[in-house]
Amino acid sequence: MEFERISKFFGAHRVLVDLDLQVQPGEKVTLIGPSGSGKTTVLRLAMTLEKPTGGDIRIFGESILFDSAGKPLSTSQEARIRRRCGMVFQQFNLFPHLTVLQNLVLAPTTVLRQSKEQAENTALEYLRMVGLEGKVHAYPAQLSGGQQQRIAIARALILKPEILLLDEITSALDPELAGEVLDVVRGVAHETKVTLLIVTHEMRFAREVSDRIAVFDAGRIIEQGSPDKIFSYPECDRTRAFLQSVLNH
Ligand SMILES: Nc1ncnc2c1ncn2[C@@H]1O[C@H](COP(=O)(O)OP(=O)(O)OP(=O)(O)O)[C@@H](O)[C@H]1O
Ligand SMILES: [Mg+2]
């Protein structure tokens, strides 16, 4: 995935400034930085939930904004690209009136047109992966926040995204439940080839799971590098100040 000179304005407010970011297939990259620095906006752009004001974004070498003639992509072209990315949000967004199993088979049976049986078998496989096979027939309200988030991760993975975008998926959770969710992501990171683009305030987790960390400040990447470099030998004063504030929190 490549962001090339991406700028983004909301009205007169400049949120991303000539952003360049590359993520290699299978790479695990984490975006950290102060609130409002533009991290979520980057993920939303990758998901085509927002359009940049300038620049181009390519996924697997293909622009997610323009066709080969330079015209904006149609809704169906966009939908095809979006299917290659999955996203999990801070709020789990499960359908409250559907059981766990029904939540998990919805997209495979409608979007991918799988048979109910096939979708249910796959759903059970992913439920095992997130350690919740006992909850197939539960409704979201009968699950803890951590369990709901693990279901949300399974729901994203079931569509076999090549890139998985995770936006502060533990920040609505108590530390213990957050730990369960992070364990699931660790498993995904180690056992699958999925490319991960993560936004998190959990610095220990970022350090453990990432191949590379990009530090955001005011719509720019101020520095990036291996977790060891960023946490042990940060170059920018801003990075040091940010890390100090979150690590002492
Ligand atoms: N839809 C929108 N309309 C107007 N302004 C927006 C919109 N979405 C984001 N912004 C602004 O863009 C800036 C960057 O927001 P973004 O959500 O990307 O930050 P962030 O780094 O994810 O912050 P946090 O760590 O608090 O989640 C903020 O100043 C925010 O207020
Ligand atoms: Mg955010």
C-alpha cells in the first residue's frame, strides 16, 4: 500500500500534509502520535471512506482513486478494492439483533455469495481462532466488550482481507479485556500473512507486534523506523515528548 503526497483538508483545516507512506505485503506497521494528528484519517482514506484533497493511494500497484484514464473510480470499482481491505474500529459495530454466527455469515453469504453451510463452517473456524466457539448463538449484548471485539476481528478476517486496518481496537476496553484482544491480534500477526496497519495507544503492544512504527504529528510523519529505534533511540524531540507522555500515563 502506497500513499503518495497525500493531503487532506476538512474545510480550511489541513489534516494531512504531503504524506508519503509505504507498507509492504505482509508488513505490520503501527501509526502512533498525539490525538488529532491524522492517524484515523489515514486508515479511513485506505478504506475509501474518505477522499484525499490531493495525491494518490495505491494498493497492490492499483490506484484506489483513479482509473487508468485518470478518472475517479466508479462505486463498483471502489467496492472491489475495498473488499481487499478489512477494518476493525474502536466501537465493535456488531449487529445487535443478530447472533454471533449470524453476524459472521452475513457478509460471506451476501457479498461473497457463499452458501450458508460453507459460510457457517468458515465462521466456526474463525470463532475457534479467536477462542469463542462457545458463543456461536449468543447475541452481542450477552458478550463482554473484549469478546465483542474478538468477534469483530473474526468478522473482518473471514472476508480474507489482504490488508487489515485496526483503529484503537482496545481503547473502549478495560485492561484485562484489552489484553485478550491484543492476544488475538498477536496470533493473527504471527500466524497469517495479512498486512497490518495499526493505530494504537498501547505502546507495549506496538513494540511487540510491529515491523515498523511511524510517528505522526500534525498531519506529518515525523519519523519512522523499527520499534527498537523509535522506543529506544528516537531522533525527534517531539517523538520523545510524545512517548514520555503516553508511557507515564
Ligand atoms: N469528518 C471530519 N470533519 C472535520 N474534521 C475532521 C473529520 N475527521 C477528522 N477531522 C479532524 O482531523 C484531524 C485528524 O483527525 P484523526 O481522527 O485522523 O486524528 P487521530 O490521530 O486519529 O486522533 P485520535 O488519536 O484522537 O484518534 C482532527 O483535528 C479532527 O478533528
Ligand atoms: Mg483516531
